[in-house]
Amino acid sequence: MKTLLRMSRDQLGAALLMVLGAGVTVGGLSFHMGTLTEMGSGFIPVVLGVLMVFIGIAILVTEKRDGHEAAHEEAHEKVHEAAHSSAPQWRGWFCILASIAIFVVLGTYGGLIPATFTSVLVAALGDRQNTLRDCILLAVAVTVFGVVVFGYGLGLQMPLLAWG
């Protein structure tokens, strides 16, 4: 138990990520794996589980051990200041919730492209530090990625463009 208490947050998070990844991998192996061209129901869970384990290992390997205490205290002070310095970020809350509603409506009546672009744009506008140009670039990038992965790669049963 003392070893667990001495672990940093990064180490603890990495360990939990590796345990969860191992569990997902083992659970996914109970399903049909298939091949890359004809994936079975266990393919994605196994791949994601293995990736989680590798990411956990990468976090452990790259964790900074120098100045850990100072970094921890600085992070604690920032959280404390943020918690007591301002009111809730209503703009962010509203933009995120609105982006979900926009995706549902535009996904149903407009298709994947307008739904993804608009919902990402609105959600990104919730951060006061983002410029309109950055929000538009992010929305374009996520839309292109979504169309390639979900529209063409996975053959999502959602039209790319639909009117009505």
C-alpha cells in the first residue's frame, strides 16, 4: 500500500491505463478477430486495448522525475486559483451542449459533413482563447478526418450530404 501512495499521478494513471487496456484486450479476445479486410467484433477492442497498454508504458517511460514535487505544487496552486477565481464558464457549457444538439439535428437533416463541421465549430467557439480562424481550421480538419474514417473507411450508414 505504501508503494501505491508514493506513486505520482502520472504513474498511477499509466498503471490504471495498462490494467484497463489489458482487460479490454482479454475481453476482446473472446470475440471473433477476423482480418484487416474483414474485421470481426473483437478486432477493435483488442487493438484499442493493446494501444492503451502501450500508451501506459509510454507515459511511464517518459514521465519526468526531476522537479516532480515542484511541478505538483505548481499544478495544485493553478487548480486552486482557477477554482476560486472565476464564475462557471457558461459560454463553454452552452457551446458544448449546443454542439451536441446541432450534430443531432444536422446529422438527421443535413448529413455527416454539415453536422460535423458545425458542431465542431460551435464547440470550439466555447473556448475564449480560440480565434475564429482556429475554430474554422479545426472544424475543417475534423470534418475531413470524419469523412475519410467514418464515411469511406468504415462505411457509416449516414449520408455525407442530405437535404431534408
